[in-house]
Amino acid sequence: MAKGESAAKPKAAGAAKPKAKAKPKAKAAPGPKSKPNIKPVAKRLESDFLPMTREAALARGWDQVDFVYVSGDAYVDHPSFGHAIITRLLEAHGYRVGIIAQPDWNDPASIDVFGEPRLAFLVSAGNMDSMVNHYTVAKKRRRQDAYSPGGKAGLRPDRAVVAYVNLIRRTHKKTPIVVGGIEASLRRLAHYDYWSDKLRRSVLMDCGADLVSFGMGERSIVEIADALASGLSASDLTFIPGTAYKAKSLDHVYDYELLPSWQEISADKLAFARSFAIQYENGDAITAKRLVEPYSATEFVVQNPPAAPLSTSELDAVYRLPFARAWHPAYDEAGGVPALAEVKFSLASARGCFGECNFCALTFHQGRTIQARSHDSLEAEARLMITDPEFKGYIHDVGGPTANFRIPSCAKQLEHGVCARKRCLWPKPCRQMKVDHKDYVALLRRLRALPGVKKVFVRSGVRFDYLMADRDRTFLRELCEHHVSGQLKVAPEHVSDVVLSAMGKPAGKVYREFAEEYRKTNRELGKDQYLVPYLMSSHPGSGLTEAIELAEYCRDLGYMPEQVQDFYPTPSTISTCMYYTGVNPLTLESIYVPKSPHEKALQRALIQYRDPKNYDLVAEALRKAGRTDLIGYDEKCLIRPKRR
């Protein structure tokens, strides 16, 4: 809602109620006077955590650690943080791990806290890509960092993985270095870099690391650790699924597919599109081939097939690890780490996503096969939350990449792998797809029945097209009755079928049908609850005509979003490949791409056409698109003529 705009009741069920109570979402780049949302946590002892100092390691009787984990995030020992899972998993396998969180990347001494590790350095930029963490889509510097003490920005470098590895190599020339996490995972092969507006080589070519552990790294990190502990050198670790490595020749590389070379993709965008399509189609642990990306006659990056998904019992075991579930006491004086507040009382029920939105990197990172925790595991974690003195009776979320995905999309996936060229939900739900919410409904019922729990919210994205494919409306009814508080946030992203097709999202009518079902269900329950649609501007495929179509939809809905997300081209997504090449990499068909900052501003202004600050931009957009019929006094007009 624009400042000063009256809070009139929305005209349709799909609109957001202006003052409904909902958990506020932190802005991407808050102003300098805003304060991070930090609450104190129960007092934790330093001994509850893995050591961050030489003294803490010596207190455990360790004169040397096996691994030093270097992270771009502050140390939060909670299973929502990748560094916590990997380090606790290594600890469970008998390895000694020291953590260096947010070292000074200009000072080699900051990386030498524990001296030389016995086996290897492990390096991650953190839970977010460092460039996304630092910059808005307009490439403006963010003022806060939720993963740093007190929300302070500037405690990690740009391209943190490369910076940290090169810092380590200044002192430790031969020690094995393994990089992982989202930043390294999505840069394991050549990729388009939005911030420099050019292709960049594999992260392995830009730093001195020996291996990339890509995807969810539990399997690969244990195999790497055991191999190094057995006496193998880093150069011998060419056989581990879920890793990529550098090779000087292909004499001992077998069963691989050769990608276009670095020289080819640098010279020809279509070659890069073809290369990306091959990578995308080789993302399943069962069907994927080994991929080789040549850089010269003696330089290759070899990507092994992804690691197999974890079974339910294996995933449960990960979440049974002895996490302190708090930030390290070293951050108490700064007020803690803001990112913990969003996840402390939330439950991660599953991994993976077969939704395959083109702008999302989850397919490339977590894969399409759903991996779900057992009800017993989730209840055990919920009971642990209930004992926390800060718990107020509300479980903030039970979900994952997609809240209502708890089972594989079809039975054959577990034996034959996911389909390389077919999707489960797009353009329409596959006939082989199993649509069933019974397991999720049973889980939510079990959690909300726990003593001490007042409410269980579902705040992860609900995939409404999957919900609509289920003839049984039990989940929708219980969602509205028990798991929504005034507003349900969903992500139609757009309404133009042209743009939705480019996004890999269902046709606009599917969302409209869902909105009507949602309205009908709430009316039957006697509840006054609303939908808050997330909308995206400037995605490939969206011109001014499509942006106006979205503006007209918002007009008819009686809703103007307070925030609109411009498409952000992050590494290793189909949409980013479209943005760079101008073609859909899976079909090689041309697609329109809005790139200029001014055109992006026009599209964003159209969605927020009621904001007086956007008047001139909206008028310009309507004139350019030949839609001056929307300038006038009719109720269907977006803006009125400007008075002289």
C-alpha cells in the first residue's frame, strides 16, 4: 500500500488485508536507522559449541584439529545453518573440527587460529551467496547482513569462497582445501555472473581449492574425510559422488560427457546455453553422467554425478546431532545473529523440490527428489523447542523448499531417477505424479496436538498447483482452519501466461481457481483470511504488455504490493541463462529479456501504479505500450491525466 493510501477492504479473495496480523518480513536493504530483529536467547556455555579459538580446542585436549571450517557466516549451531550440520556430522564420525567464522580476509593470521589442520580446510561463503548477501538486484550495497553479529554488514568479502581460499593458500601451500555451500555449489562449472555481467570460470579455476562438494554435502563430506584419513591425497579424490575436481588430462576419466570448452562458451552464447542444458539434465544421482568442462589441453574441471539423496533414517540422524540451537556466546555482546530468529522455532520437514521454477537454483543444488524426515524426528525436535524458555507456543513453520511436498512425485523416481526432459508440474501435472497430502496433514495434526503448542504455522511456500491437483481438499481446509493467521503468502509470481511459461509456473487460471477455493473454504469456516501473492517483475519473457497485464490484475484485485521483487539473475538457474543468452536453454528458442534499469523501473512501477512517486513512470510505460486508454477517469484506468 502506498503511503497515505486509504485502507479500503480488498475487492477480491486473492488480495491482502492491509492490516492483518502477520509475521513481518525483513526488507532486503533496510535503511540506516533500522535495527535487526534480534531477541536474546537462553545462556549457552562456550563448551556447548565446537571450538572457535585455540584455547577452546586445548580445553578439549586437542593440540591439533583434523579440519578447520572457514565460514562467511557467524557461527550459529543450529541445523538451519550449513556449517553447523557439516561440522557436527564430522564430529559424530570422530573428527576434530575447529571453526573460523568471518575471518579478516586481508590478514593471513586470521585464518591460522588453529594452525595446520591434520586433514583439510573446509571453506563456505555461508548460507547465502556472498554477492546476493551484499547487493540488491539494482547492485546497490545492502546495509545489513542477517548472518553477521548484530546484523552488521561488511564482515565477509565479495566472492567469499575465492577470497578465503586464496588467503589460506598464502600460508598453507599444500594443505587440501574443500569448498562447499551454496556459493561454491552453483559455481562449480562456468557460469554467468550478473555483478560483472560476464561469464566466469569454475570456482576451482579461480582459487586454489582441490575439490568442490556440491549440493547437500552430508554424504560427500564424510567420504572425503574418511579418504583423507586413510592416507589418500587430495589429488586421489576423483571418485566421490557430489564433488568436482581439476584434472590435467582425461586419461583416467571414464563414462563422461564433454561440455563445450571455455573458449567456445566465451565466444558463443548459444554454446553456453547448450552447455547449461546438458548440466541441467544431468542433475539426478541415478541418471546423471560425469561432465567434463575443458579450459585448455591440460586443464579440465570434472563434475562427478550428484550424491544420492539421504533416506528418511539418514536425514533423521542428521537432525539428532547435538546442536546447541543458538549463536555462539561470543556474539552476545553484539546482540546475537538476526538470522536465527527466522528459523529457531521452525521445523525443516523435507528437502528437494520437483516444482522446478526456472528462476530457482534449488533444482541445481538440492535436486528434484524429495527427502523427508519422519514424524517422530520432527516431533522430537518440536518437543525440544517447547523446553526453550523463549518458546511462546508458536511453531513458526513446518516445511522446506515447498511446504506441501513430503513424498517423491512418482514411485519410479527412486529406482529410475527423475525424467530429464519432462517436468512433474509444468505445463500441466504429469499423469504419473502422485498427489497426496495425507502424510503432511497427519504430521501437522500431530504437532499441533503437542502440549505447550498453541499454533503451528505453514509459512514456507505452498505449491498451489499441486494442491489443486489433489481432489481431496482436506489439506486446504485444515490449512485455512489451523495453520494460517490472517494471511497466506503464495507465489503466483505473475499472471501473464507468456511470462509464467518462461518461469516454468502454471497458467494464470490455476492461481485464480486456487484463490476462489481459498475464499470459499474460509467463508465456510467463518474466517476472514487473505492471500498475499508474491509478484516478480522483469523476468525474461516480460515486456511492457505483460507488465500492464499484471498491473490490471492488481487493479481488479484491489491490491498493491508494498514490495515487488525484480528478477535477480543468480548463478546456475534456467532464467539466468535466459537473461544472459536471450534463449531458453532447453529449447534454444529466443525470448525477450528486459535488461535496462529504466525498463525494469517501468515494469516495477506498473505493479505499484497507485504510488504517486511512480506516476511519471507509469504514464511513460502506458504511452510506450500504446495503452493510453488506461489513463483517464474510468474505474478501469490505472492513473488519471496529469493536471496542467
